[in-house]
Amino acid sequence: MTDSMPAVAAQPPRTLFDKLWDAHLVVAETTAAPALLYVDLHLIHEVTSPQAFAELAERGLTLRCPERTKGTLDHSTPTLPNAADGSVPYPHAAARAQVDRLRENAARCGVELFDLDSPARGIVHVIGPELGLTQPGMTIVCGDSHTSTHGAFGALAFGIGTSEVGHVLATQCLLQRKAKTLAITVAGELASGVSAKDLILHIIGQIGVNGGTGYVIEFRGATIRALPMEGRMTVCNMAIEAGARAGMIAPDQVTFDYLAGCPRAPKGAAFEAALARWKLLPSDPGAKFDRELQIDAGQVRPAVTWGTHPGTAMVIDGLVPEPQDAAQQRGIDYMRFSAGAGVLGEPVDVVFVGSCTNGRISDLREVARLLAGRKLHPRVRMLVVPGSAAVKRQAQAEGIDQIVRNAGGEWREPGCSMCIAMNGDLVLPGQLALSTSNRNFEGRQGPGARTMLVSPATAAASALAGCVADPRAYPDTTPTAAALAAEPVVGQTGALA
Amino acid sequence: MKPIRRIVSASVVWPRSNIDTDQIIPARFLSTTERNGLGRYAFHDWRYRDDGSVNPDFVFNQPQNVGRSILVAGRNFGCGSSREHAPWALVDFGLRAVISAEIADIFRNNALKNGLLPVVLPAAVVDELLAHPDWSLELDVATRQLRLPDGRCYEFPLDEFQQVCLLDGVDELGYLLARTEAIQHFEENRNAC
Ligand code: SF4
């Protein structure tokens, strides 16, 4: 540079979050007012949207950008097949009314809806990514806290309330204060039999259910890079369980390869152009985070929760800790566990495989790997609920439905199902459920239901054993196509002993 | 939204930490397309026993607590889902403010839009409040202060914008709509994303 040239102020290194924030700033924030942040993709479902549409209708407002909103039906929808006459077996009239209301609202406002007969239907956080609607560099919101899932693609994605759903419908914008940034760097190799679910449970166990409050978490490091997209989604999905505003992972070749095959992702020259932009997104070297944490992946073991929030994660062969306060004591009592005792061998009544955390094809493959040629313990009721119609088709093409059925499990239609127990699928009072979902709050899976959060492998191993079981105790059967097609093997209970 | 300037009440104290949105309103009551009348489901599974009878042990069922409009709760109140049904239920149930050492982000945001004042105070102060449910508390939005009966005052954090929204009853959607020109300008000039 010569002296006569004006000095160009070098931009300080920015984080992925900074870049996304800057790129969507319609009006910058001041002390007196929050920023206006533009929303690229707005996902809606039947539970948190009706009151927002009603508000717009009352005020005579229309949608600013209907093509940026996509709807799905997932929470209230049954997972049982339709009746012989084609009718949908809703658990009650209110569920049907919610579904009908979203249909009316979508049709009236010109919003694309992935209805129950759509081949693209499914849980909102499963279909966004698999359709390629979810893309790096986007701002994505939904009236649903697990919107953090989409951050796995290098998007800024977070849950909003119903009033804000109305704000986005009407203005495509949200009022936002910029969050702080937390970098969680994970290094080391995950041991065999240890999954992304175990990793995120481990992280939440370490930092607590409020450890991320006020922050957007960027998950970084070699372990994260080594995760396939589905594992990354599992990690970001549960960022909210640490209280974080959002979770995100910088896009890389794994992300780009995944998107290249997605129906709604850009194609051809548009893909190349997008790729060039996406490659600029990762945090710059030297970018400053407000807080940084290191996690050693080598420490991660199959995880379970012993209490009534996800922060009560521990290693599966660990001991329930001595309660630190009355709430922890109540959690242990609610779960009918004892401080100082282990949970391995606790009799299990229900196993639920599904949800936006672990209802993807890789999760079902993992379950099938363990179930193939074995039988569930007779005590156990097992529900396997694909996260989407596409996951269901793929699983059926691979024979996974047959493996589940042959083992004695129930194979269902896609939806949220027992994760939130709004659709008639629920755990009965007092029953112990091992669930691949994300919340073990009191009553989450039904009044009085006792939930332990686990990985798909732990869920499957425990379904076979009839009790909380370590998946590492099961030999890898890795079924071949021939084995999948084979007759069910009778007489194996899969008991560990 | 109706303006909120001042809330004066004795408190209902519930020291439990991590009171999540499923405790505030269980998911099975979300099968509604309405936002009104959800107060009957507030803390439902705590207020009622399995057989449907009233649980006399639960704080909100104790006679001295009837009519109190401030809840003092343990840490990390409102964690869990983004359901705005949670503040809708609490407001309909008669609450006007929640005091805790920590309040989950989305819940806090939703509360502010519905006339429920989220008040975060240091743990030591909250502990003192938890021990004195009969104190008449005064929450003043204009000064962002909690006043105790003995005259002590504690300031609580409240974003300037949120404060104005509460005091003047500003409607956030109206505020956003008033900035349509800026939104249009952004849409026309942004780099493709
Ligand atoms: S699967 Fe569970 S967590 Fe995910 S969107 Fe559905 S109800 Fe929410």
C-alpha cells in the first residue's frame, strides 16, 4: 500500500454468528431499541401458529412473504395408520381442529403446507433439512424451541413465541438483541458405541440446563467436523436444553455434500454460486467469542439421565448423585431412583425411538443393527416413529420396519409422537420410558411418566434387555441385506446376563 | 397490550429450580387454537392430584396465597419449550410478575409480550424473598426497582425498549410495521443469501 492510498480499515475477524447477524440486519440495535433482523425461512406447525394467524386476520394484515413460510403437521397428528375408510385416527377433536385450522390458514394465505398426504411430511426439524429448505447462512425461525436443529447447517436458527410468529408472518422480521457467543470446542475421538446424542447429553451434563442462557453456541473442533450431518443436527437440536438461544456448526464439505442431494437446495450454477457464499461463513481465525469451553470427546460414554431435566445426564454405568437441593431430591424421587445407586438393570416399560433429536435414518439404522434377529424383552413396549415420510420410505426400503416388527416393536407413521405425547401416544403413569427424544421433564411423555433420555443404541439395547442396558454389551451384528430379509429369529430375549 | 407500571402484592414462593414449561402448562393442554382461558391449566399437574382432586399441599392452593400476583421461584424459571401458552396461562391465572435468579430466554421474551413482568435478581435477594412470602413487594417498571417493606430497593435488569413497551403498552407488531420502508429497502438491496 502506498502512502497516498486511503487505509482500508481491516474488518476485525468475525464469528459465524456475527456474519449471520450482520447479513440480516434490517435496522441496527441501539440502547433504546433492539435490532430488526430479517428472517429467510419461517417454519410453522399446527400447535403454535393458530393464534398468530388469528391476530393477523383481526388486524386485517396479510403475509409479507408467504413463500418464505412453510408449514407442516407433526405434533397433534396420530402415528397410527388411517382407518379402512381413510379417516385419520385423531386422539380427540381438538387435535383435528388444530390440523384443520392450519390447513385453512395456509390455503387462505398462500403458504405451502406439507400435509398428511404429502410425501415430504414429517417433523418440522426433520423435513427442513432433508428437503434442503435449511441452508447455510440463513436465518430460520419456528414457533418451536428445537429450531436450533437447523443450526447444524451454519444457519442462525432459533425458536420463537406465537406473538413473534405473527411478527414474522406480517413483516418477515423480528425484534432482536444480539446474543453473546459461546464456543464449545470438542476434541478427541468418540469411542465406539458412543453417539452424537451421548456427546450432547454429556455437554449439557457438564454445563447445566442454564449453561448456555443468553448465548448462541458454536460447536467446533475435530470431533464435530467428524460427525455426519445427522449427528450434527442431534447436537444442535439439544443446544436449547442447555438454555442457549441457538446452536450452530460451521458449514463444510460434509454440509455441502449433504445439500447437493436435497430436492429444494439450489441446483447447477445456483448451487455453485451458493457454495461460494457458504464457504465464507465459518468463523474467521482469531474471531473472539464471549466465552469458550473445551470438551474432551474421549470422556464421553453412553449417557442416561437420572432426573427430570436434561442436565441430569450421567454415564450409563454411573451412580445417581447425592441430591444438592430439594429439586434434585424431588427428581430422584419422581424417577423412583436412589442416590448412590446405579440405574443399569432398572426395569424398562416403554422404549421410544423417534423425535427431531433421533428420528432420522441413521438413528433407525442404529436401532435396526441391534434389533436384527432378536426379540424385545416381553415387558417392553417399543415404538419406532420415523421423523418424516422420507425417513419412513428409506427405512422400509432397507427392511428396517420388518426388523422392528419382527423384534416385537411397533412401526409407526411419522410425527412427534411420544416426544410430547399430544397425539395419543403416551407413557402411562409410573412407567419408565427410555426415549431418544430431548426432554425428560415431569409429565412430558404423559402424566406421571418417568423418562430417561438416551441414544438410539441405548434405547435398542435396553428394549432387548428389558432394563436399562449398555449398548456396548451388544455385539455388532451389522445385518446384511440377506440377514434383513431372513425369517425372524425366535427364542432370543436379548437378555444381557 | 395494556400498560404495566406498578405491581404490588405479597408473593407466592416456590423455591423449585428449573420449573419448565411442561410444569407451567402441560403439553396436552396445547391442543387449542385459542389463547384465552388457559389459566385453568396453569401448573395443572401440581394443582391437581392424579384423581383430579385439588392438591392442598401445592403453594398456589394454600388459602393465604389466593389473589397474590407475584411468583418468586427457584433458578431457571421457564426453561423448555417456546410455547407462549405458558405466559398466557400464568396471566390468565392471575400472575403479573415472576421473580427468579434466572429466567429462560424464550419464556422471558414471551412473558414481556403478554403483560407478565420477568424480574431477575441476585440469588441472595431471591433467597430472602423465598423466605418471606408475606412481605408486600412493589415492582416499579419506571424505576426498574423492587421495593421491600423495610424500604430497601433492588434494581432489576430491563431493556430500555421493553421498559417503554410495558409503560406505554407499545404493540411490537405495530412498531415493526412502522418500519416497513426499512424492510423493503433491505429486501431490495441485500446480497442473495
Ligand atoms: S419431536 Fe418433540 S421436540 Fe421435536 S418438534 Fe416434535 S415435539 Fe418438539
